Amino acid sequence: MRKKLTLGILTAMVLSLGSPAFAAEKKQEVTVAKDAPNIAIMLDASGSMAKKMNGVSKYELAKNEAFSFGSKLENTNVLMRVFGSEGNNKNSGKVQSCNAIRGVYGFQMYDEQSFRNSLNGIGPTGWTPIANALQDAKNAFDQLNSNGKNIVYLLTDGEETCGGNPVKVATELRKSDRDTVVNVIGFDYEGDFHGQLTSIAKAGGGEYFQAKTKNDIKKIFTQEAIELSK
């Protein structure tokens, strides 16, 4: 009797796994529409992001809001890059840091556990290679076989410190074959509002957002997620 019961359960499981409903559900988890937007989140992990706000580093605050933003995105390809997370913020670590663009999460639908795991062991360390980060985003977009709009969210607390020209790269992104926009979030940024970060957003056809607190980032990402869902 026990053997028959076990066999029946296994048979039911096999049939359910092979059912059209299960197949459709599984397919939905791994694919997005051909014209779905492609979102590239570029997160600053330079040494200045180690500064604490209410006992928590700016990097951790920004990272957690990036997680929350990703969870709100449906039918969307999401990519995450972290820049400046290697070497150190001294001259001895500049070359390594300025070339440290870590592709932690390649273009795919958002999966919370994978997204969170992708940033394990990464912390704020070095310099700020914004131009290299934007170039990396451009390279990733160029490899996509998609008709969707390309959107960059560059989250940083400072300007380029590696000698690159991020305004030029943002311009190239904007002029690419696909409809591409570069948005910039200046987190606890103490520079001139009309400085480089604003110029990057303008050259990229996007917006510059000023975020003084974690809640400011949350509001920005929440509103952007709403706009993307329309």
C-alpha cells in the first residue's frame, strides 16, 4: 500500500511539472518581452561611499535602495555594475581601482536572491571611474538582442576622479542606435549642482536627481519604477 501511495505521489508530481501551466510559469520567470526596457544600475563603491549616515555607510544605504528598486521592476532586463570597489583611494591603488568595473548581475529579469548575493563581499574602497562605468554600460547594451529602451541609473556621491570624460561617454550612449537615456543620482553630493553630474545627465538625455538622504533615493527610485511600468 505504501509503495503504491509513493508511486502515485511521484506520478502526480511529474504530471504537474509537465503541465502547460507550470511550463508557462517557468518561462515567465526567465524571459521578458522583446521590447522590454533594459535597466543598468551603476553603483559607486569608491572610498567616499564608506562615509556613514546615521551609523550606516552611504554604500549600504544606496545598495539597499537599489535592491528595492529592482524588486519593483516587472518585465524588465536588469543589470548591476559596481565601480571603484578595488584597490584603494590612495595613489598606490588608483590604477586598479579606476579599472575596477565589476559586472555583478548581467542583464536578466530581477531575481531578489541572486541580486543580493551578487554584491556579497563588495564594499566601498577606491577611486571614482564614472567614464569607465558608463562605457561598460554601453558595451553591455551593444551586446543585447533587444528592441527595448536602454536606461542608465548612475548613483554616485562624487565626480570622476580617474581622468575619464563621462560627459563624452554619456553623449555617445545617447547617440547609440537604440533609444538610450542616462540618469544620474547625486547622493550626498557636495559639489556644484550645475557641475559634472548635471552635465552627464544632460548629455545622456536624462535627469539629474539630488538625494541628500536614503529616503530621497527611495522616492526617486519609486517614482522611476512607476514611470517604467506605464
